[in-house]
Amino acid sequence: MDQDTAKKLLVDGGTFIFLGVPEETVFGIDMQCWNTEEDFRGIKMIPPGLHYIFYSGVSKGTGDVSPR
């Protein structure tokens, strides 16, 4: 992403706040997916428009991922 696009998204883009998420939860938006860490609080610089946001918990004991 170039600097001009980043500046525009910082001002005009959306922010999704997702607090209290356990570590290793699978979290994603559109076609991007991440495993959360301890300090995860959400994402920013989301382009305007409709988006698909999803998450899936992970078992601490077995590491199995629940369905989305």
C-alpha cells in the first residue's frame, strides 16, 4: 500500500473494535485471516463498503478450530 492510500484510509476508512478476544482466535475480514495475539484489539483502515467479518474460537486443550 502506498503512503497516499494509507493516509486516505486512516482518515476515511473504518475501524472495527473487537475487545476481549482470547489468544489464537481466528479472525478475518473479507479474504484476510489472522490468529489473534494477546494485545489484539481490532483492525483499522478498512476501505468504505460492505465487508464480511468472521471469527472462530480455538480450543485450548486440543487446538481445534470451531466452525465459522
